[in-house]
Amino acid sequence: MSTSINAATHKISPGTLTESEIEKERFWPNGWWRIFDFKIGIVPLPVYLILIALIAAFLHLGNGKLASDLLVSIAILAVGGFTCGEIGKRLPIVRNLGAAAIFATFLPSYLVYAHLLPDPVVASTKEFFKASNFLYLYIACIIVGSIVGMDRQSLIKGIVKIFVPLACGVVVAACAGTLVGTLLGLGTFHTFFYIIVPMMGGGVGEGVIPISIGYALITGGDQGSILAEILPMVMMGSLACIVFSGLLNHLGQRRPDLTGNGRITPDGEQGIGDIRGATTGVIDPVTVGAAGVTAVTLYLIGVLGQKLFDFPAPVSMLFVAFLMKATKAVSPQLQQGGQVISKFFAISVTYPLLFSVGASITPWEKLTSAFTLLNIVVIVSTVAVLMATGFFVARRINMYPIDVAVVCSCSAAQGGTGDVAILSAANRLQLLPFCSIATRLGGATVVTVALTLMRFVL
């Protein structure tokens, strides 16, 4: 006779479920597996709790010291980074503004400032961060992997369709924002390099972090202080873009002649496919490993160029990656491997990295001092001009002005998270492929141009 389990009383009653279905209702192993599949970031909950217990045990047994080797550091950064990220993800309203990345950086900075993190944990994190070149590995794999893994045809088509209003918007907005900052007394150099460029640099991993490294190499300043100063500009820029995109969506409802509701041209084409691209076919571990080594190689080429010509390594790396993509120097299989590498680091490494950045080189006092009324005025003015320029240029060249303006706003987005938040506010998620181009390629171009200009200005 078959039996079933009553969900309310947990009693077995005859007549409906098979033995295999009864088995699924039992705690072991199916119930345990459900617990194991609940994750904090990417870490299964039981593993997360065990890691916390292990770190506490090592702290107790270490007499005030904690090892900074790779394995212990992975445990510390995974627990810290994904915990802070989860807090940001679960906060209402602000979670749509990229709060996860912001919390993963700002919260550890505050915890260090308030002495709420154990001193051995802080010391271990700082030592690992400075000795391991963890940051440079992340940059190489994220930037090179994303560029090499990008679909070439989608890349070309997207640039052809959106390049003119996007380029005009970025140039005019940068000039207008710099002018506003100058008139407000912030100075032309400071406004352009420390407000406008970070905001339009493509987010955190592909923008602010390479910018802070480049600025530190060129000026001889402290990278952590620079990062703390420019990182808030990304968040404020994304917030302004979200608000203005929501207003444009409202305008589109009142003036349907100005919008394609997810199309940028009246030719009926919906899009070009997501350039983040799902990998196709079977990607073997050898290909993924080859893509990782290729990314490291390109970064080392940049390092060599810096030693020989005193030119920032991130700029050289970006140039070589673009050149390889444009000339089809990378095989399709390796391009797919590049996608895997980029996605792996974006998903698995970003929050631990940001935690280490926040705890190691991001002083809280410097961070909070960047949130000033003058900075906010400059950023809002810049975003308004950026979107208005895209709007009017698109109207002149027979494109849908509202949709193009929303795409242009993603030039000031907080990376991919900012793109999604902006398009959600505009109710135009179909535009994500074009916004990816605006954020990633536009950001890479802004970073390259800015570092080159600073190199020759100073």
C-alpha cells in the first residue's frame, strides 16, 4: 500500500504518494540538500557557518595573530565579502541602486574605522592584499576576459547604431560637468579627473579600480585614498541616471511618438543579442585555463610597457585587448573561454575583492568626505546634459530619442548592475545589449583617454 505525508501534521496517510516521493519529504538527505543549496553569495550556508567557526578558532589559537596565506585569506574574504554583499542585496529600494557592491566596499571600511573587525583579521587581509597582487589578477581577468569574449558582430552593429549620440553625449556632458564644477570652485582638473571620469568609467571592476591604479601610478598618490574619493561618484551617477530614466519613461507614455518602447531605430529591429553572451557548446577546462593565462599575459605586457615607457599598465592592456579583438587574433573557442573567466571573476571574486579593498586601502574618513553638495550638483548636471544630448542628437538622425537617451545614461551607470537598475526604471530591459556596449566600451574608452590625458597633463 502506498502512503503520503500530510504537510500540516507531518503524518503519513495512505493512498497517494509513492515511496520515492516519501523519500523526498524526509530530512536526510533531501532536506539537508535544500539547506546546503541555500547560499550566502556563492557559499553554501553550512560551509559559511563552518568557515566562521574556523576563523574564530584560528583567532583563539593564534594568540592575536592570523595567517595571511591563500587558503585562510579565501575564507576571510569569502565570509566578509559575501556577507556585506548580501546585506546590500536584501535592503529594500537601495538594493536596486547597486547597494551590494557599495556595502561590500563601504561597510568593511567603516568596520575597520570603528574597530569592529578583529585586529588580526584586518592585519591578515591587508597583508594578503598587498603581497598577493590579487587586485591585478582580478583586473586582468575581468577586463581582458570581457573584451575578448564579446561577440564581434554584435560589437560592430551596436557601435554603428549607437555611436553618434553616445559619443556626442559623453563629450558634451563631460565638458558641461567640468564647466559646472569649475564655476562652483572645484577646479577644472579635479572636476574632470575625480568626478566626471570615474562616473563615466564603466562601473567598479572595469572603471573605478583601474582608474585609481592609473592615477596612483601617474601622481604617486595612495591608491586607497584615490579609490575612496572617486568611488562614491559612481553610485551618485547611477542614482541620477535612474531618476532621469524614470522621468523619460513617463514622458514616453505621454508622447508615444518619441519612443520605440525598447527599440532605438524605427526599422523594427529589437536588438543585437546580449553581448555578455551565453557560452555555446562545451567549454573544456583547458580552454578556460588558456583564457586565464592569456589575460595574465596581456596584463604583464602592460606591466612591461610601464617599466619601459612609464605608461600605465591598464592602458596598454586595454589597447592590446581591443587590437586582438578587432583583428580576429583570438580564436572563437578562446573567446568563449574568456567569457567564462570574466563571468567567474565577476560572480565569485568581486565581493571578496571589494571587501579586501575596503578593509585594506579605503579610509572611511576620506570616503565620507566625498559626499558633498557641490559633487552632487556636478553629477546631476552632467547626467542631465548627457541624456539631453543623446535625446536631441537621436531625434536629428531618425532614432527614437527617449530610448537612445536611456542608453546614453548607461555611460554613467554603475556597471552591469547600474544598467539593469536604469532600464528597470525606464521599463526598457530590451535595451540591455546596447547599454552593455555603452557601459563597457564607453567606460574602457573613457578610462584609456583619461589616463592618457593625465599622463601628459602632469
